[in-house]
Amino acid sequence: MPLSLFSAIYAVLLIVTFAAGIWLLLHLTALARIVEGKADVVPSPKRPRASPRAVRLAVAAFGGGLLLIVTMQILAMTGVANGWAG
């Protein structure tokens, strides 16, 4: 795999993770409804603007993107990614 492809995948994952994180920050009332009984969070009396399914999808995108970014960063720092260059 060429290193340019590795960089492109990294950039796409970075954009997805940032977009999901910003979306979650903008929809904190909906996120508070999702974690209402599991965390020390009091949801707002206002009705959330996003569906629970959308919040779960954003949390999954954020968590998965973050995990993959950290994995790719470790691969790059240890030199494993350099071995993939043809």
C-alpha cells in the first residue's frame, strides 16, 4: 500500500472524527438523553433536536474513528507503515 493512500485514509478518518465530535457538541441535549441513567448527567427540559439513532451513530463514528486514528498513528510511529510502501 503506498504511503499516499495511508495518508488519505488518515485524513478521511480525521475529518469523520472531527465532524462527529462537532455534531455531538452541537446536540448535547440529545446526547444527555441517551446517557441519562448511566452517567451523572441531567438532561435539559427542552426536547432534543436529534433522534437517539442519530446520536448513537455519531458516537459510534467518533469512537471508531478515534480508535482507527490512534491505531494508524501507532503504526506510523513504530515504522510498520513504512514497510507497506511498495
